Amino acid sequence: MSTNETPAGERAEKAETAPKNALDKYFFITKRGSTPGRELRGGLVTFFSMAYIILLNPLILGGTPDIEGHTLSIGEIAAVTAFTAGIMTIAFGSIARLPFAFATGLGINSLVAVTIVSEVTWAEAMGLIVIEGILILILAITGLRSAIFNAVPADLKAAITVGIGLFIAMVGFVDASFVRRIPDAAGTTVPVGLGIDGSIASWPTAIFCVGLLLCGILVARGVRGGILIGIISATVLAIIVEAIFSAGPSFVDGKPVATGWNLAVPTVPDSLGALPNLSLIGQVDLFGAFTRIGPLPAILFVFTLLLANFFDAMGTFTGLSREAGIADENGNPPNMRTALVIEGAGAVVGGLTSSSSNTVFLESATGIAEGARTGLANIVTGVLFLLAMFFTPVYKVVPVEAAAPALIIVGALMIGQVANIDFTKFHIALPAFLTIVAMPFTYSIANGIGVGFVAWVVLALFTGRAKSVNPLLWIVSALFVVYFAIDPITSVLS
């Protein structure tokens, strides 16, 4: 045989990974071990797992008056939330070619609604978000953001993935009311408990349990589309249960109803949809906050937004890439600089549309678990978000209790990364452990990353390993110390 002849095994391997058409070649579908069918199912699952943001974001942003007493219209927020998520998800899938969907960042929109608009107007708050997004874009374009990614030790990256798994599982449990906060008036020091008084005492939570077991069975048996089948089945069951027992919403006339459905009540819609109102787009005052509250407080707000957005996204990128099996040897996703540039643009676009900063969403992991590996899945998810603007009654049929089981399944899958952490060395074990537990306990990815970073550099300093720490990690850890102390710092400067 000629020395230039390719062995049969290599020819077969190349044939298996060779792109089948232009679409396949552009999105690397075959190369990443996927198929168009898996991408379609993954995109569908991701949408159903995160469609709740179209309902939740208006409740967070629309119920809070700004410094001048102005409130945003809930209907208009819902429209721009779906519009921005659709545009950014499609853009990211088309350019970065990764299956990471975008939507309004929950931590950031809460920060805006609770803290920032108590001192500025909504237009001025969105201007601060645009500025924060521009800064993140600059960091991404210059490569500094990628450099910080690379500065994170492999053990911490694995810990971030595990922490995200626990965090999204916690989100699923809380959304389904399987885990509830115990009221202070209950006379107990236990902060959370199971259901109502330790019992699954509501039909919505019961639907969640059935959906979780069904999804678990289907995934364990390797059924294609198992998570999607589970969500659809749980939704159908929820509609039947609601028709028979009328559990109703979780809030009636502003008062909580413990046994009601969170966000969406599963009923057959009266109509298919209506035209969306996108009049909030462009309602931004870029520098008004600097005039109203002064340059220093405005800069501190921008700093807080930037740090939260920067490291929430970093943690999510790391976790999703590892879960999808497309991360490199350093735990980073392919096309990282491009991905980070587009993610930074999400903040700018979110501010310009008044939907708040948009970023990569954790729930993308549900689509990855369903088989999504490329940006084609994002195209599916993004198109569904755009359609959701017109078909609000249809997507509201799916209650969060039917979608939450997917988050638990994904959490169980992601926790497997714990095997990549060297717990035999305590200077690694403690920062990794703190990273993992701080995310669900503080309900923040950025907090978990920050605690882990600070612990890592402090232990390195006092165990003779200071030189092994990348200089960027020292700088970022110092910034996190400022981030954690931002309220007393603001008070002193005021």
C-alpha cells in the first residue's frame, strides 16, 4: 500500500464527520455529533423552558414606579422582552453558532427595578444599561474579556458548572413551589421548606412532580425528545387538572394564593393572539442619570451592572459549553471572542429596547440536554420568541410548573462535572465548594463566582502559591471585594 494512501478507518471517520450540505457545514451540525432534528427539538425545549421570562420580566419591571412616579406598561414590556430575546438569540446562533439562547437577565432586571429606578427614571436607567453594555463590548473586542476567561483555573471552571447546575435546579424547585420560603411569622428559624407545611399540597406542585418523574424516566430510557415530551405531557395534564379543580393563579387581587399556579394558568386560550406594542424601543436617556444623581453614584451603578453581567455570562458560558461537550481544554466555548462580543451587544440592545440587559440564559441547558449543539437550535428558539409577540395566549398555556422539571433534569446532568475537581487538596476544595454552594444559596451566579475567586487568591496567598495565580485573577478578585461592599461604599460616598 502506498504511504500516501489514507487508511480505511480514517476515510470512514472523515466520511462520518463530513458536512452533508451548506447548512450542515455552516453550523457544524455533523461535526458536533448532532442532527437537524436534534437541533429542532433542542430549540423547542429551550423556548418552552425560558418562555416564562415574557411573563416574569413585565411583573418585575412593570410594577415599580421610578423616581418621578412613572411605571412601564406590562403589555409593552412583554412585547419588547419577546422581541429582544428573539433578535439576540437568532443573532447569537447565526454568528457565534452556539446553542445558547438570550433573554433579559433576571438578576440585572431585579437590580434595576429594586435599586436603580428609586433614584433615576426608567429612561435614565436604561441609559446606564446601554453604557454598561458598551463597556462590555470594548472589553470583548480588545480581548480582555477572553483573557479573564483563560485566567480562571480549571477546577474553578468545573465548580462554576456544578454550581450552575444546583442553581438552576433550585430555580426549578422554587418556580414549581416544591420549595417555598417559610414566612417570618411562622416562628421558625428554617428559611425554606417542602411545599406547604412540609406537604405537596397544591395541584400545580403535584403536576411538577409528575412531570419531573416522567422526564426522568424518558431521559433515563434514552427516549429522543424526552424532555420536550415531558413538558408537553405535563402541560396537557395541567390543563385537565385546572379544568376540573380550578386552582387559579397564585395571586388574586394582590393577595397570594398558596395553591395557585405561578405566572401562567393552564387553560385553553380564548384567542390566538394580537399585534404587539413595541413603542418602548428607543425610550432611552443615555446620560440623564449622571446629571440627576451625579457622576460618581452613576458610575457605581454602571460598575455594579457590569460586574454582575460580566460574570453571570462567564459562568453560564462555561457551564453550557462543558455540558454540550464543545468546550476546549481550558473549558472555554468555541468562537469565544465572537460569542463575548455578541453577548455584550445584548446589554446594549436590551437597554435600547427598554427590556433591560439581555444575556445568555441558563435554561439553554435544557435544549442542550435534548441534543442541541449548534446555533441552529438558537434560530428555532429565536423565531419562537418573535412569534410569541403575536401569540401571547398560546405560549401562556404552558405553566412554569410544567417546564420546571427540565431544570431539575439539567441540574442532575451538570453536577457530574464535580468529578473534575480535585477535592483532595483543600486549597482547591474550599474555593470550589464555596463557588458551588454560594450560587443556589445567594440565588446568583456572579456571587458564587466572586466568592470562589476571592477564596482562591486568599488561600493561594497564605499557602505559598501566590505566584501560581494569574495577575488578572487578583485584579478581578479585588473588584469583587468592591462589588460585595458596594452598598456601604455608596453610603460613604453619598
